Amino acid sequence: MISDEKLDRINELAKRQKTTGLTADEEDEQKGLREEYLQNFRTSFKQQIQNVSVVDENGNEVTPEKLRSAKGNRRSY
């Protein structure tokens, strides 16, 4: 999970980019922070999807095979 301070910094840099522009160092910082944010987002989203089970109206599990196999391949930390 990305810290609140880093999220605040991402937003601050985005606002400054729209108004006054960024220095080269700030652009590099922004790129790194965004990449870290996206990596955390993707990891979290993937974990949520792997916890989904699809059930039809009759109560039968109809989770796609690809998702079931991904659940079986999860690493435990």
C-alpha cells in the first residue's frame, strides 16, 4: 500500500505540472511515484479478482477456469 504522504506528493506534482510546470528532477520523481502507485494498484486489483467466485442463479459455481487456475497458483506470503 502506498503511503498517504506519497499520494499527497503525486497530487501536488500533478497540480504543479498543470499550472507552473515541473523541473526535470520533479518529472523523474513524479514518474517514479506514479509507477509505484500503479504497481500497488495492479497487485491489489489482481488479489481482489482472485478472490471472486461466480455463482449462477441456481447456486452452482461457474467461475471461469482461467480464474480458478489463477487461484490455485497464488503465492502465500
